[in-house]
Amino acid sequence: MNRRTLLSLLGASPALLASRPAETEQAPSPAKATKAAAPSPKVEGLNPKGTPPPIQLIPMARRLDSLNGKTVWLVDTGFEGGGMLLEQMRLWFNQNMPTVNVIFRRKAGPYMEDDPVLWKEIKDKGDAAIMAVGH
Amino acid sequence: MPTTPIVTQAFRDLAILNVAKRGMPNLRITFTPHPVAAKTPAQLHAYVEGNDPVSGKPMMKEIVEALTVPLRADEEKTGLVEVSVGPVKYGPDTAKNLQQFYHDNAMTDFLPILIPTEEEVGEMLEGTSHPPDEVVGKMAGGAYPPWSYTVKQVAINAVMAGCKPEYFPTVLAIASSGTPSLMSSTNSFAYAAVINGPIRDKLNMNYGIGALGPFAQPNAAIGRAWTLVSRNLANGGVPGDTYMGSQGNNLNYNNLIIAENEAASPWVPLHVQKGFKAEENVVSLFRGLGIVPGQGARGTSTDTPKYEEQFSDLFSVFTGFFGGLVVADPLIAANLKERGYDTKDKLIDWLYKNTTQTVKDYKSRDFAYGFDYPRALKGLEPYKTWYAMPDDAVIPRWPHRDDINVVVLGGQTNAFFQGGSLSYTVSVSIDKWT
């Protein structure tokens, strides 16, 4: 690091190294500083966003006429507490809608992993599903 | 099959936006109070017997109706919906007003940006031989389908971040990885990029004194560009939508940009460990929770400075879910080499064998419950074996030896080191984007 750079770190002007003050380093005169500012130019800025994919609308499955006599799967996604919440729902169905056959299952793998084996089993053996919990 | 999701109240906006982006904007969602975790059965029973806090309706009645009330016409819609992100340009207006416009529309990190005019972006595009309309990659901000982006779209963000054209290939390499630096998780993630090769000197990157501080334009601007790329090109970092980190992470401003101090290191640089040649320019990405400093340089005393033990002590407070990244000053690296660690691999072997935990401590961690336990149930190792062991059994801190990485960084003013709770994800060629 040379002396000029070192002095700049101290906040001192490199002009200190010169044999006499460098006029170009001096502050502008008050007259120059109070000169009226020109209007700011106008510019255009580009949109920085990426390109989202289109959304394919998916129709919801036809609803059941009733849950009476139907098999409802309670699926635990794996977030902490979800299984306990679903257990309370199972108890609610037993008490309030005893004709509903309730099956509890925790999906395989962490919450963000798909579980196609379970989805197929539910489609084959069930009538409806409740998934919990999105936390 | 009729299906209905149960979501906690804190995730209302996320749930509504998520199902809309996935094509079911009217999906019938029932909400519970938040949180569900760490509640007693009695408390959860009260949730079930109570009302949906969003709709105010009895929760179980709402669930039953979600599965049985006939569909409305808008719930049976099909078709393709295009999504607009607005006009190609904003203005004309003053730079000051445009600056505020970008802030107001959350397209910045809320620090001043350089307005991305056609002229500025054109100059940035001179930094690569790739055509402006070439698709660079896709990136998902949150748990949504990914957005795509071109070379020009990346250039716009590089301008905003304050990059020079010569930095652009590195930004493109990061963008091409599809790795966002803003993670949707409720944990507040941090990201790191290790840059290796001659480009570090070509760009005047700082890998000496204060390398991780705000003391060099390429380190600062490249890291900032990664965040703006994640924000704008992937729609990441929208609190309540694509970002749910409870506390946030200050490192997200410009991430950890680590230009490894290859000249002062006694070991092969990281990119060579990952299979690249020394003369190649490469960026390697890491993801995790952050980085913490060691507790002072015992090596300055006359005692034998067992740095490997200090590293291990530091990592003993980390979750092993993320990898361990040792960031060691060259003074430490030289000392370790003198003491027999003539390769990074020897140090990694020692750390893997000697940084341990009990099964009880392991199981107590949130990440173990949410990620490793389900893997154990699926029979994946080592999780299956670990979950079958007694609580007082001692197991490695990390599932795999490769979870540990070492880089050398710093100006040798202090035998200083830091430890990252950071997992290696991918290495990308920068040269490909020149």
C-alpha cells in the first residue's frame, strides 16, 4: 500500500504530499455551491422480474352426498403436532359421526416428499381424505 | 377424491396463494389456531371442538361440508391462466422516483439500487458471450412451481445490485444453479457461495483481511445480486407468501461470499475437491442456518493449539441436519498441516469421527423429528439404525462424512476461524458463462 493510499485511509487529502496545495482538491466556492440545480432527467427502468409459469386450473373432485358409511382417511403430513390433532378428529368422528370409518396414516418421508403409494391406497380403499397439518 | 387440507392460522396467506398457484384457487381449506405443535391433547381437543379462526365457523362442521357440499361452478373450472409480472419498463421518471418505485414494489433489498436502464443493462450484457434471450434456468421461490429467466433478466438484477460487467459470469453461474438464497422455510436460512479459481484475482475479490466484511465491491455486489435474483426472478422472499422465516437472517442481504485464499492455503482448494481443475473458475453453493465465530485463538499461546478440537467444540452446538463448513484462517491451516493434517480430507475424517452426540440429544432436535425420523421409518440409513439405538448411545454429529467441508480464508492477522451450519449443495462452472 503506497503512502498516498495510506493517507487516504486517514481521511487526509493526498495533496498533503504535494509541495503546495492542489487547487483542484479545494472545496467549491459558495457561489458555485448555490447555483440552481438543473431539473432531474427522466429515465426508464427495466422490470427485473422473471417469468412465472402459467397456471393449469384443476377442477376439484366431485363431493360426496354424505359421509355416512364412508371411509375417510386422516393423513398426517409429518409436522409436529399434526398426528395428535388428527387423533382428536378421529375421536370427534367416533363420537359425533360413528358411521364414518376413519383410518389414520402418517405419510412416508419428510413433509416435502411425495408419497404416491399412499395416495393410490387411499384412492383404492377410501372415499375422502383430510390432510393435516400445514403449519 | 374429495380432499380437504387443515392449515394453521399463521399460514393462511401462504395456503391460499399456494393452492391458487397450483391450480385450485378455491380449494376448501380449514384453519386451526396456531400453533399445533407442543400442545396437549386437551388443547387440541379444544381446537377441534372450536371454530375455524379464519371463517369463524365450527371447525368440524366446516370440514364435513368441505367434503360434502356440492361444487360451485368456479370450483370446477379448467384451463390455462397466464400470469403477468407487469410491464417491461417503468417510467419515464426521475431516478429518485423510480428508486422508490422499486422499493415500494419489493423488488429490492431496501437499500439503494442502480436503476436498470437499457443502457446499464446493455453494458452488463457485455460481460458474457451468451445472448440476452438465452434461458439461464429455473428457480423456485418457496414451495411453488419455479419461474424461468433469461440472461437479460439476470443482467437487470446484476445492475441493480451494483455489479460490474466482469462480475456477470459469476452471477449467471449462481443463477443457473436454480438455487435461491431466500428460502421459504420457517427457519431463517442463510446461504454461502465459495468462489475458486483465477477469477478471484481478476475481479479483485477480497480473500485476505476482512474477507467476509463490507470491504470489496465484487464480494459485496455478487452476493447482493444473488439475493435480488432470488427475489425478482423466482419471486422469493415475500414474507407470508414465499418467505416464512420467523426471525429472518441478516446474511440474506448479500450472503456469505467466500473467495477461498488459495495462495495461502496448504491444501487443495474446494473446487478441486469437487472434481474441477485448479485453473477453472467455479462457484460452490452452501445452504443452512448461518455461521458463528470460534471463541478466540488459543493458538496464539505457547500451548499446542489443537484447532481440530476447537472446531469440534463449535460444531457440537449445531444441528447435524446441515453440514459443517470450517472457514479457517491460513495461520490455522498451516498449523494443522504442520501437525499432520496434510490434506483437508484428514481433517474432515477427524471431525467426523470425533464430533459426536447422544441419541437422546439427536432425537430432541426439530430437524430430526421432521426429516430424519420419517426417513428412519422408510428404512433409510443411518437414520433407521440411529432411531433403534438406546438414548445414551453415542453417534456422529453428521449422517455422512461428506457433510463436512473446509475452506481457507483470511488475512493472517489472527488465527481466527468460523464454523458454518451449512450444507454443500452444488458447484457450477463460471467459465461456462463468460
